[in-house]
Amino acid sequence: MVTVGLLHTTIRGDEKLIIEAAKKRNIKIKLIDIREEVLNRKTYQCDFKVALERCVSTVKGNHATRFFESIGIKVINNSFVSAICEDKFVTSLILQKAHVSTPDFAMVFNADQAQKAIKQIGGFPTVIKPPLGSWGRLLAKVNDIDALEAILEHKDVLGSPHQKSFYIQKYIKKPGRDIRSFVIDGVTICAIYRDSPHWITNTARGGVATNCPVTKELSNISKKASDAVGGGILSMDVFETEDGLQINEINHTTEFKNSERPTGVSISGVIVDYCIKVAKNL
Amino acid sequence: MIKTNCPICDAQITLPKNTEESEVISCPDCHIRLVVANLKGNTATLEEAPKVEEDWGE
């Protein structure tokens, strides 16, 4: 029987779905709350060869991934993928370098450079995001220079070091929604629209999920983006623009519990199937 | 089924058999987010779930 180590912190509905899907496939899931572990290479005993990293804390998840890889465990997603996807700036760099359509962006470290960057990418309104973060937290749509100065000063005074690196992205006018595609092993298995009257469409912020047909264009750009960041189990936030689809961000520990019902696809099942495939190919 | 109580409002909470340690749930009465801190047989201890931190997410 294949055993998959599930590296976690708190267990969300998503992890419960993965556990249920594994049971249906007669796969043993070993739950490992990494907050309870001593990650010492010299003493750690491990009875599985494949681990699925599902920590809600990105920092803890990355350390766990590095540790388990160092003792020879195949971790999904691997540390190469997570190092790219955890950081919005690094993701954008990789996508642009791989010629995957993505909104224009720049990184700056002070207000003067921010003004120059905003001119370069098309002016106001613009979007400022923390490079590390999720669920639409601390995103700012900045409409003018007064707001820019106020936001950057607040971040500078109140923020952690991550908040003092200003990732600036061209504001994309969306049709009241964006797309979240679920891409496993390079294949777009399903997608949802996230509808919201607010410019932030994350379901964590109230965006409503409905099924989005997987078109050839969506499938192609998702595959290209997946290849660029190293593949595995990913979800992508996609903008519909006049110039076609653009990849906004990529998630490497994707949440999906609200997407199985509208799409009719067992995303948890495909995740477990992918883990089985990886385990059998070791 | 596992019966336990909300540590905040003391409401009785019934957990299903497939509950896991570290699982996040909501109290049906006061709606606070709770985490299953300990689970042994039919005994479970709940604690207030940790607050969202800067690096949490997908």
C-alpha cells in the first residue's frame, strides 16, 4: 500500500477532502503536524517516500519541504516550485522570462522609485501587493499619488521587512470576475470564475465560485505557466483582458474545497492520484 | 460521534467520527473558529484557533 505523508499545520476542509479521497483509493495518509516535529536529519525516522505539503503557513511549509527533501523524501510540491510561487515578484519574473502573458510589474523599495515604476507600467490606478501573502490580504488599488505616498509610508513604518518591498503591478480592469484554473501535472482539470463586484475577487474575500469551461486558450496558458514554475499541483489566478488571458498569480498549496461542487470535479481525487503516480515512479 | 464543549461559550459541540487533530471547526453557537487540540478515543479538547498570520494562505 502506498503511504503519503501529509505535512500540515491546521487541517482545513481541503485536507479533509484529500484524506477522504485517499481512503477511497486505499492509500494510507500519515498526518504530520509539522509544529509537533523535531526536524533533525540525524534523528528523524520516516516510513514514507512521498509527502504532500499542505501547510497553511508558507514559511513553515517551506522549511518542512526543505527538510524532507534533505532526507530523501519526494515532496509535492518541491522546494523549487514553492520558492517561486510563494513570492509574487519571483513568480512574475519567471512568467515574464518564459513569455507567459502576465500583467506588467516592477519591484521598488521607496516612494520615489514607486512613482517611476508606476509611470513605466502605465500610470494610475495601480496595484501594490506584499510579495508574500495570500487570500487578498493587504492588496491596495492606488488611484493617485497622494494615496501612494500614504500607503508606502504606512508600510514603511508599520510593516515587517516583507512589507517594505513594494511589488507594483499594472491594474487590470476585470469584467467583474477572474478565473482560477486548477492545474495538476500540467493538465488543467477544471476552473472556476470568481465573481465579485469588488476589484479583489478571492473567494476568501467573498468572491462567488461558478464553473468556468476549460477552453483551449486557458488550458494552453495554464500549461505554459505550470511548465515555467516547475509543475506539480498548482492553481492559477487568470485575468481576462482585451489582449487575451494573463496569469496573475500561482498558488502552490491551493485551496479548492469550494471549487469541487461548482466544477463537479474531485480535485482532491486528482491530487491523490498524482501523489500515487509520483510514488509509483520512484 | 464525539461530544465536547466550546472553550469560549461552553456550547455543546458534536464532532463527527472522522475528526482529526489540528482540524479547524466553527462553534455552531458563537461561531468562533476552534481547533481540535487533542483527540483520544471519544474525548476531544478544543482550543481557540490561532489567528491568521502574515504568511498564511495558499
